Amino acid sequence: MADLLAHLQAHVREAAANASPVAIRAGNTKSHLVGRYCHARPLDVGDHRGVIDYQPDELVISARAGTPLPELESVLAEHNQVLPFEPPRYGGRATLGGTLACNLSGPARPWLGSVRDAVLGVQLINGEAQVLNVGGKVMKNVAGYDVSRLQAGALGTLGVITQIHLKVLPRAQATQTLAYEMTASQALETMCSRAREPRPLTGACWVNNRLFLRLAGAASAVRHTASQWGGEQLDDEIWSQLREMSHPFFAGKAPLWRLSTAPNAPHCEGVEQCIDWGGAQRWLRGEARSLDLPRGAHLSLFAGGDRDTEVRGALDPVQQRLQQRLKKSFDPAGIFNPGRLYSWM
Amino acid sequence: MNAPPAFSKQALASALRAILPAECLVEDKESQRPFECDGLSLYRELPLLVALPETVEQVQAIMQCCHRLQVPVVARGSGTGLCAGAMPHPEGVLLGLSKLNAIMEIDPQARTARVQPGVTNLSISEAVAPHGLYYGPDPSSQIACSIGGNVAENSGGVHCLKYGLTVHNLLSVEMITAQGERVELGSSGLDSPGYDLMALVTGSEGLLGVVTAVTVKLLPLPEVARVVMAGFDSVRAAGDAVGAVIAAGIIPAGLEMMDALAVQAAEDFAHAGYPRDAQAVLLCELDGTEQEVDQHIAAVERIFTEGGATTLRVSASDAERALLWKGRKSAFPAVGRMSPDYYCMDGTIPRSQVSHVLEEISRLSTKYQLRCANVFHAGDGNLHPLIMFDGGCAEQVARAEQFGAEILELSVAVGGCITGEHGVGLEKLAQMESQFSIAELHQFEDIKHAFDPALTLNPGKGIPILKRCQEYRALPRKHQHG
């Protein structure tokens, strides 16, 4: 529990003055995931931690970026609330700041949203070492540009996130996992059909020829839906295995690819797969670059493989120009996490 | 850049005539009159020209033309906005997008719809209803407001707490840049490579680009929805009851509060059966499966009773639910009947501050000698005070504006913000400085420059003009009041 804002600001000021890039890190759980390797001098945010404010009946919590997720979750649990986006804790060291920067969300994402959806406001140190407070601590705030959500998935390339305000939700009263034997194509069809029904569905994944559905919400609704949908009733272990990537599918050194797509896009054959997010996120092992991908889908190298080349697809020239200019508007000297998102950024 | 415009109206008109059919270009002042303001008619201005393109290619050609001539462009959807965000620029083109009104594709299995920007919010839900789906955000103006305008303002509605704002319900948007390029932001999946430009553009009030297509996410229509209406003898008791519902782990689909004056106005107008003697009325809607709604209705009834509700009624049919909502949904026109004009504010506050803020508003009402009715999206803290005044009296207009400004500053002072869903536009520019520091405003300005280096997109709105940005072409300082 420490406030290192002034210290971090001084570091950024010095880095900017010397045009000396920094690699922002806290729990250091994701430097080999999501983005490219960043070889700059580390700037450690991990000690800038602690919950600053929590108003359970406003559904809002504020914490410093270096706060480990388990610390945040245990504060919420005292009031029977949770982080709805189910972020991976990666052994308990993953922090709130890193989670937002990487925009990592678990199996509930299509139904309860991502960390990008939950963020209400951030405090950020930009490339001119100015401390900016954008967004706020209220559910609705449309004054100014949405700089808070812009941090989600920016991999720390726009500034040092120092504080985050989040919307949280009550813990579901009851949950039930259902499992069914079926092929990937049958599973995709079933996931999409089930997601069209007004039922308390909060998870849909497929791995090893089994479809898993999770119901979560009011006990009466979960019970009733489970009795209608049938299947084998299981405990909820599969969802934490997915969330933490501790499922055997994720073991080993083979490159792990993430395909972001429309949930009803056809199954691509020819590579080992695990389907999550009701079909909208597909994990692939091995060599995926040569696969015939669904239209509008995006492939990125999540873990393993060569992380010194580009790990995500090229942008069209207009997007690339806008993104470069945006980067420059926050970080004119290019000091934050150079190369982490793209080699040219 | 401070030099007089390098083009004449005639040169601009002839360039646009080469792009648009004659009936799509409005050149004479009288025909332009309907476009002089949006839903906030305190601010009016006529543009040089009104362009009403019928295709995306025409929009793109207009943008390229305006970029070449350095002409300001103000995009407009249905004109229902409440912050003068769509007020024309006197030296620019008003780009009306209402003719781009096709629903291009519905994909029920993916739960998405691809629509043009001029499609109205409600018509999306109507078009997808046969598939058992609907579009979540539902601003009160949903019968008229367009999805393009919803994206520009990041519009909300009464269901935000559970179903989110516009930004939570989009998959992708197609945008024409200030330079006239066509670009797709977002994707068919939930993540896209690089920065989340779609999130940045949502709520950017037409300052970063012109949206020409939107892919929205759709939700399954709930099996059942019921509403609990409760009267309380104090605002504080009603506010505490709202907190108790949340603390019980229930997220209502809608949770609305009205103060005594709003209740009386709404009851006179809609005869919904609200208790006229209540100091505050709550409407709490629960949706989901039948079992879930039964369980939650019972819990909410208990909480409201224990919280001191003086009246309690649960809708027994969809007709009764519609009637209970009718009063709330017609609160604005109902207040409109009590006064020649009203001025709707839009601050958001932490919910725990509601009784304090309403007491302060009551004090300000006495100070400014203007009545004020309050409707409150209690679930998400978005407060709409409706200040009543006579627009025919300049002195009253000035008092109403000062009253409104004090309410916004009060919202910021209690930890909230100046606008929850209506946007900054022209109206709230002055209050931006009470919410943001100079460094923060400069960052916003730099973002604007990144997208629109010549500053031709909706100039003078959304973010205040700072000295650092000398070339920013300011609007005339005086606006006609009407």
C-alpha cells in the first residue's frame, strides 16, 4: 500500500528529457504474452498499489494500478461483489494496471463485458510527465474523449496507468456448469443458438470434443434453465482452467494463437483448438498463420513463437496513420513500451 | 489559418452540386431553417449549405471536397441531441445523414445488425424483434434519434446500469475521416488489433470523423419484465432504498426516481397512478426469466417496504407496466406543459449524493426564482433537472443558464461529471474547465489534432478552445437565443 505517483512522474520526466524508453511493468506476468518483446529499461509500477476507495452500493471501486488482482478481489468479496470480467490472475501476481493495458478478460466476456467495458476512469502519466485524470467514478460520463477505454489493449504505449476506477457487479447467487459431447461445428451451432435464448448464460466453451455451458444468476433461473437444457452437471472448474490458462490445452511450448471472430464463423480445421466466448475467441496451437481465416477475423500470437516479429496482423494504412498520430499525441518522444504493440510503434 | 475563408459560398455550392443531386443540397435560408438547431433550441445558427447525401460515396466525396477547401463540416442525424452538438457552423456545411437509413444486414446467430447511421434507435429493435432480439440502449428519444447520433454522443437510456451505454453495444463502425478516407474501426470479433479507436470515436461528438455504418450487438428479448412503483415521503428514503436494492445483489433493468414536482407533472399528463403526495417515486424494473423476475420482485417489494415506502404497486400485466413507465417517459413533455420552456441538465453524481444534490437544487431554485423538476436515472446516477423558464424573456433565459451551470459545477464538486449522456456540444464548453485540468484539456486537443489536423470537423464543440491552439477557428461568441 504505497502512493508512488510523484516518484513515477519524476521517472517519466527524466525518461522524456533523455529520450530514454521504458518498459512499464508491475507483476511482470505478461511481458512474454499478448504483445512483442520490449527491450527497454524497466519502469516498475508494482509498488504503487492499494485500494483507494470502494463504494459497494455504487458498484464502484478505485485502486492503484499495481494492486494485485487477488487483493482487489478479496476486498470485493467482503461485500459479495466480483470483477465481472474474470481477469486471469496468473498465479496471483497479475495487477489491475496490467490487466487493463492488456485488456484481458475471462469466459464471461460476451455476457458481462471486458475490463474495457468495466473501466470508468483512469489516472495516467502521459509522455510529457503530466498526470491526467480522465473519465470518472460514475457509471455515465461523456465529457471529453474516452481516454480510459483507449488504454485497454494499448499495452502501456500511451502512458503509465497509475489508478483505475471500475464498475463491479454482485456475485451471482448460483452457478451451474453443463457439459455435452459434440464436435466443434456442432458446438459452435449450439453456443450461438443458446446465446439467443433469454437465459442466464455466462460461459460457453468447447475443448476436447466437449461443449461446456455455464449458467449464473438468480438461483431459481439457473435451476430452471439447467433442468430444461439437460447435459451432464459439473462443478465450475473448467472456467477457472480457461481463465488462468491452466487447462492442459494451454500446456507446452507450441505457439498459442488467439483468433478473434464472429461467434458463428465456421470452424477452421487443421489445428488443435479450444473455443471460448461462445465462439468469438478461438485458441489455436502450432502454426496458424497459413490457415484460411473467417472474413473479418483477427489472428494474433498470444504466447510463444517469435515475439520479436509482429505478433498481430497489419493495419490498413489509414488506421495505421491514425494510430501513429494518436500515439504521438500521448507520447511525443516515444518512450513508453516501444515496439510492444507493433514494431513501428 | 486565421485568414478569411479561401472559398466562396458559390464555389462550395458548385463543387457540391457536382457530387449531389439538386434535391440533396439546401441553399436558401428559409429551407435551411429546420436545420438551424438540434434539440437544444437555445443555440441557433444557419450554415452556408446543407448537404443531404444518399450514399456513403457521396458522404466521402463531400468530405474530400470540404477537406480540399478547408470548410468546416458538422454532421447531423435526427437533430434530437440536447447539447447543441449538431448546431451548424456559419461558415460550413451541415451534413445531414438522415437519408442513409437502411438496415443492411441482420445476423441473428451472431446477434448483430449492420445499419446505416440515419436508422432510428427504435427501428433497429423493431427490425430484429422477429428474431427474438433487441438493441439495448434506449434513449427517451429512441423513436426519433438515429444510431449515428447515438454513437456520436455515446447515448444511454433507462437500461444503462444492466445493459450499458452505446459504447458497450457496438462491434464496429465505418467512418469517413476528416481527409475523406473510409476506414472500419472495430471488427466482427470482440477485439481488434491496435488501439480501440472505436471506443475513442464513440461519444466524440463528430469531432474525429463521420460515422457511415454501425454494427451493433443485439440481446435476446427477456422472457418477462415487471416494474415495481413505490412512493416515499422523502428523497433520502428513496435514495437509501435504491442503495439497498444494489446491496442485495440485484441489478434492475431500470431504476428511476422522480421528485415531487416531476411526479405531479407526470401524473397530470399520463394518469399513471403515481401518488401525488409522495416526495419521491421510484420505478424499478426487473427482467429475465419468469423464475428470476418473481424472485427479484419479491425481494424488491420487501426492501421498499422496509425502507418506508408509503405506496407500493407491482405491474400485473404488460399494459400496466407500460402505463407505469408512461409517466416517467413523458416527464419531459409533461414538464413542458407547466412552463413555456424548460432546460434539461445532465450531470452524473454518485448515487449517495442524491439527497444532498436535490436539496442544493431546491436552494438554487429559490435563488434563481425558477422552478425545477428532477428526474433521476437512479441506477446509474444520471440526474436530469428540468429548469422551467420563459424563452421569450432574455433575463429569464440568462437566469436559467446560470442555474444550469451551477448544477453542473455542483455535480463535479460531489464527485460526478457534467454530462452523463447528452454530451458537451456547445452548451457545456464552459463547464469542461471545472471538470478537467488544462493538461487534460490539452491532451484532448492533441487527440483532436491527431484525427483532424485542419480542425474542420465540428469545430468549436466538445472541447474548449485553448490559447495553445491559435489556429482553431472559433465560433462567433454570441448566439441567438430563441
